[in-house]
Amino acid sequence: MVHKIALFNHKGGVSKTTTTFNLGWMLASKGKTVILVDTDPQCNLTGIALKEETEDDEARIEKIYNTHSNIKTGLAPAFESQPRAIKAVDCIPIEGQEGLFLLPGHVGFAEYEVTLGIAQKQNCSRSRYRSHPQHR
């Protein structure tokens, strides 16, 4: 059975990224297969997982973005009305911990937040409309 753990708190500075990385590392060290998914457009989890500390590391991460999938490219068909199915993406193995993988974040993922907000508003409007007595 697959277990999923999601950490979410809209407030900044509450240790979501650090907790996510350390929890993932510990679960992988216990023999679990873990995929860290960076959905934050700031991409701090990606930076920590890929050990971004110097300008050389930034260049390495830029190369990863050009050769690997990330959260934005993986979900592009759904958000950009592309006529193709969403496909599984290849995650990056994290150095130093077998069984730990990363689906990198992408700064451009923030563009999709507006689309999600509009979709959520439309969905709420439709359910209110359907529950109105004249439209049953």
C-alpha cells in the first residue's frame, strides 16, 4: 500500500521545507521509497535537495532544468490546454540517500496559481447555482 504525506501551511517561515526534506531523508533511510515534490515556486526544497550552495551549483541546477522534468513541465498539459495526456515524469535521485527522489519545483509554476484560483471560483459558483431551488 502506498502512503502519502503532504505538508502544507500557507504561512511562510514555519519550517515546511526543512521538515519535508528531513522527513523524506529519514523515511528513505528506513528503506522507504520517497518522492519529494517541490510545488513552491521559490523552489527552496529543490535547492536543498540538490545542494545549491555556490554559483557552480546554480549552473548545475540550471542544467537539470534543461534536461529533466519538473513540476511545471509535468503539469503543463492540464494548465495550458495542450492536446496530450499528462505523462509520468522522471524524478531525480538525491545524492547520498538511496530511495530518495525529487520532482523539482519551477519558478514558472506560480503562473498556474491564477488558473487554479479562477477554476475554484467557477466551481463554487456552479455548485451555488445548482443548489438554487429554481434550477433543480
